[in-house]
Amino acid sequence: MDDAAHCDRLAFMRDGKIIALGTPDELTQATGQAKATLEDAFLYFIKHGGVNKNVQ
């Protein structure tokens, strides 16, 4: 996910559905962890079974 940090916007997908959409900063900040990585953010969205508010 190192290259993903350089993108303007990202979409995390699971089972063919978008579970999170936003900038790398928005996605990592959603975890509530100060030093979260994009991998942490992906796991956060999987564990919480939710979709972030930016997904339409």
C-alpha cells in the first residue's frame, strides 16, 4: 500500500463492494489512531463492517 499513499483518492473494496472511499489522510484518520497506516485503515473498515460516510 506504499504507492496508494501517493494517490489523490482511494477506494477500499471487499467482496466486490466499496467499503471506504476518500483521501489517504481521511481513511487513516477514520481509525482514530495517531499513526495509522493505510493497511490499518483497511483492517479498521473490515472489522467495523461499516462504510465510511464518503461512499455513495
